[in-house]
Amino acid sequence: MALVNAKEMLTKAKEGHYAVGQFNINNLEWTKAILLTAEELKSPVILGVSEGAGKYMCGYTTVVAMVKAMINELNITVPVALHLDHGSYEGAKACIKAGFSSIMFDGSHYPIDENVEKTKELVAICNEKNLSLEAEVGSIGGEEDGVVGAGECADPDECKMIADLGVTMLAAGIGNIHGKYPENWQGLNFDVLANIQKLTGKMPLVLHGGSGIPEEMVRKAIDLGVSKVNVNTECQLAFADATRKYIEAGKDLQGKGFDPRKLLAPGFEAIKATVKEKMELFGSVGKA
């Protein structure tokens, strides 16, 4: 199955009151684990690639070639979108050229007029090439590839300005952050989310920083119009924990336990388990 843009899967999610997970990929193991889990659970899935991860994996064309080949070799039949995560203006154009099926342009750090202007140009390009486009208003807290945000809440009127440009989905800050959530985190601001939903109508909304948000908050956000939830940190922590346990148990010193196929296997299974848990929480199982 070929890569698809995310529009149809997110429109269905919005109408069905569930969400599609975006799981960030960092290498072959990550990609394989996520694709196999999506296929097993018959769930649509979005593979997220940050600019840093794209560089780490030898460039965007390498990522596109790997994902397309893997979909083919693993006989993946569920809808898969390959999505640039928190893309710069230049990064967005590079991923369009490389063959991504979905793009995020994060213009949240620009003044709203500049965010509108750049987003508008990318809407035209993505429409022409049948790609989905995610925009952002109100920066997400924490740090992702050097972009630091305090977790402020988006202005609903600015969200409407961006939504009216014809983007496919909108990421709006509602107090969410990237990375681990601090103990004194105030939680998601559902009043702001409800106001954004009211002004943006059928627009699928995106919840970034999906790792570590309490399950009941995630469910409530989905009820209020969130159709895409991003997960990265939780998979990284699960992978690291499983790998650490394998090494601390000395299994890498037994027989050929040092073989990367054995060394990375527990982390691979941990990612699968995390993705399964999230897909069940988001309600996307069986929706492919």
C-alpha cells in the first residue's frame, strides 16, 4: 500500500470521536515496530519525523525510501501517513520534495501575520500535490529539536485565522508540553480547547506532547475535538528501559547476546507494547 495523506483518516476520526496516533520514528526498529503494531490492530497510523531525526536517518529521501520499502516488504495494508513533525518553512519544502505524504509547518514562534502568510503559501503547495498540512498556533511547551516553548495556550481567534486558510489539521497549545511532564504541571486547559473547537468547527485538532498526559485527560481532549495525538517520549523511555534491563541482566554477555538483533529486540517489543496501549486508548483499533 502506498503512503497516504492524513486527511481522510483524520476526518473519519473526528466524525467517529477517536484519534489517530502519530508515533515518531528514529530508526528501522522504531518504524518496523510501529508499522507491525498498526497492522496487527488494524489501525491507521501516522509516522512522525522531526527534522533532527530526519538528519539522523541520513536525510528525508532515505526516510521515504525506507518507509515505502518497509510497507511493501511487511505487507502493510492499513493507511500510513509519513509526516514531518514541527517542520520549519525550509524543512517543510524539503520534505515535500523528498516525497512525504503529510507536512507540519510550525509557525507558532512567528508573529501571527507571518504564520498566516507562510502557512497560506504551504497550503497552496500541499493542495496541488495532494498532501495534508498541519499548522500550529500557541507553542507547545518543552523542547523539540531546539524549539523551546513554555506551554502557553493558543488564542482561539488566531486558531480560526489559521484554520480558515484550509489546513488539514491544527495543533493548538492548551498547556501541553514535550518530554516528561513536571510534577507541578497544571494540566490541559479544556476551556481553551472547547473555545478553539467552537471556532474551528470540523477541523481535526492535534494534541502534541501526548506522552505522560493522564488517560482521562486524553479521552476528554478527544471528546472535545482532538483527532490526532502525538507520542514520542513514551516510546523512547520504554525502549531505553527494556534495553537497560537486558544489559544489566548480563544477557548481552551470554552466547551471541551482543548481536544487535538480540540486543535491540527487548526495546523493539517495548515500543510495540507502548504503541498498542496508545492505539487502544485513542480508540483507533479496527478503524483502518
